[in-house]
Amino acid sequence: MYKNIFATIVLIFALGIISSKANTVNNSDDLSKLLVEFSGKKDIRTDTIHVDGNCNMCKNRIENAALIRGVKKADWHKQHDHLVVIYDANKVTILEIEKAVAEVGHDTPNCKADDKVYSKLPPCCLYREAGAKTH
């Protein structure tokens, strides 16, 4: 009997949380994300983003910047300027990852790094410059 009462209380509590969050939902996409959040399902994806850079210092900076909430793994390949990310699409978007990388000085297809941030990179990391040194 106590198990039934406890289960009922937990169910009522969970429905209360869902309904209170649902009141803040603006569109059906938000509702879908909300339902996925409560169901615990993940949408793990692997994508490649072009990210400009030159060297191992760039590699460390790019990978660390890309590791935001929802990103499971980030691996930048210097040979092709590609960042391979494994992420949960229910928690983060490619654009959010690109913005995080651009904030540390590296251009992506949709987000150009701020010139002030870029100019503070070490000389070997200045990928916009012709003949930039690499190591």
C-alpha cells in the first residue's frame, strides 16, 4: 500500500514539474526538447566543422573551447582545419559550438572571431596572415 501511495506522489510531482516547465515553452520545438529532457533520451551526433588554425597551440585552444555543455568529444585536425565533434543535439547546437570556438579567436563558417581576440593570439596562431609560422 505504501508503495502505491509513494508511486502516486512521485507521479503527481513529476507531472507538476512538467506542466510548470511546459508553461514556459514558446513553440513545438521547445516542447519536443522538454519531452526529450524528461524522457532521458539523447540525440548523439557526430559532425565536422571547418575551423581555421595553424598549430598545436591552436589545436588545444580550439578543442578546449568546443568542449561546452553537451559536447562529448572535440578533435581538431590541422591537415584539413576540421573539428570533429560528438555532441548531444538535445543540449547543444553546431552554431553554439561554433560561437564558443570563435570566442577564443578561431573563425568558423558561421562565426568570425572578433579581430581584437584574434590579434591577441600568439604569432604562430595568426592563420589569417600569409606565411604564418606553424609548429
